[in-house]
Amino acid sequence: DSGVTQTPKHLITATGQRVTLRCSPRSGDLSVYWYQQSLDQGLQFLIQYYNGEERAKGNILERFSAQQFPDLHSELNLSSLELGDSALYFCASSRGSLWETQYFGPGTRLLVL
Amino acid sequence: AQTVTQSQPEMSVQEAETVTLSCTYDTSESDYYLFWYKQPPSRQMILVIRQEAYKQQNATENRFSVNFQKAAKSFSLKISDSQLGDAAMYFCAYRANSGNTPLVFGKGTRLSVIA
């Protein structure tokens, strides 16, 4: 158990809908990272937050957004969902902002029908 | 852009034997970190081992060790005394130690352990 929690574990929804994925980092970690793992694209970095502020952005679509709250939990919002958004979404956390060792949560499996 | 290549999509090993997974990377940076992550059927991403590029000594964690060849930009993972629980996807990852650069992952190697 990495200490990073993610909810829900599984999510099934329809195209055009909006969903929110939630992540709680390890105790003491200030950075949260979001990744998407799909069959054809592998593991892709989406976005990083450090202590409430956006720090780095990767291959994140405009339909996706994220935030980190004062209690350091983070939410990833996915809107206008498409079939291709079906994937495993991971959250990871680390102590600081400079990308040292990241510990991953169990992931949220999203299926868009 | 940095890239990470794992040239072996699948590998298999007999229980109790040793297996080596390959990873090469491309970078112009001199200061960086390398990682191996394990993803078992549960899909959890588990950190196996980490190597700092400035350290010449190869990292080891129990039955897991790496062969880090900086000049060749090679970072292989050796698993000794393989166990059934080692069966998983293994991902090699790279991160430059400069600014907000992301973790870059290879495509993964699926390891099967034969009893």
C-alpha cells in the first residue's frame, strides 16, 4: 500500500458526460500528479499540482481540468467524455515539487460507453 | 525530447532463475533519475528501484538490482531468484533533475514467471 488513495475504483459512464476523480496523497506529500494509462498510449503525464498550485502540464486535453484543495487532496475533472477517454487514471504523490520519487495510487478505471 | 525504450515487450523466466529486463533512454541531460516500476495484475504501480545518475554504484533492493551504464544510456533491471509474485508489467522511467520535467515512461515489458 503506497498510502495514496483514489476514488472511485471503477467508473462507467456515457459519452458526453462529466466525471470527477479524486485523489488523496500520502501524509506529508505536497505534490500530486495525474497520469493516464491507455492501451495505445502507455502512461502519459497529465498535470502536476504542488501545495495547491499548478506546477507542470503535460498532455492534458482542454476538456480535462484539475485542482488541489487546501487539505491537499486533488480532483481531476473530465468533461464531454469520448470513447477514447476510457483508460486507467493514476494519481501519484511526492514530498516536494521537484519530481523526486513518486508513489502511485491504485488508479481509477474509467469506461466510457 | 527524452525518450525511454524497452525493447522486450514480453519476457519469461523459470521460478528461482534470474532474468534481466532492458531499458535504454535518450537524453542530453547529465543529471537525472531512473526508475523501475512494477504493475501486477491489480494494476497498482509499485516502485521497485531508483537510481541517481550521479551515483556510479548500481542500486540494489533485495532481489532486484540494476546495471546502470551512463555512457551507453542503458538501465537494465535484474531480478534474482524469481518468484511467482514477480509476474507483472515492468516500466522503466526517466526524469531529468531540472525544473518541472515529467516522468517519461517506456512502453513496458510483460514478465511471466513459470513454475
